[in-house]
Amino acid sequence: DVNFKLNAIDSIATSLGALQVTPVALERASKHEENGGSVRAALCTDAEAVEACVRFSQDHRILVEPACGAALAVLYSDRVREGALEGVGEGEAVVVEVC
């Protein structure tokens, strides 16, 4: 069911959190998949999000908050990366938005 709604956000990464995905986001994701693209979701722990923030700051000298670290965990956590990028072929683009 695409109308799933969370009761609360119980993470340190709350600033970009939403209790429910907007219909526009669902529509765009669906259209992207219809055009041959892939949309993936991944879960990380608070510790993985914070670790990604630290490593990103060391690599790029830019500070980001844990909500961004949750997205960056795909790049910095082996566990998250293996699950989120399973089936992604060599040379295929992976986009992570840093904000």
C-alpha cells in the first residue's frame, strides 16, 4: 500500500523527515520506473548516519546534518550499500543528493 503513514519519526535525523510520502513524489518515482529507471529505499541506523556525516566532512570539509548523513550512508556504510545497491550494474549511475 503506497498510502503508508508513520506515527512518528524516532531518529536523530528528523529535519528532512516526513511521516508520509507525497503523491507527487510517488508519481515521479512511478514515472521514472516506467521509463526504465530504478527507485530504491534503504534504512540506516542513527550511528550509520552520523558516521557518514563524519566521514563526509573528513573527505570534503563540509558539515552536514544527520538527515543528510542518512542518504550518505549508502556511500559510507558497507551494510547499507550492499542492500541498497544490490543489482546495480557496474558503470550505472547512482545519485545521492547532499543538502
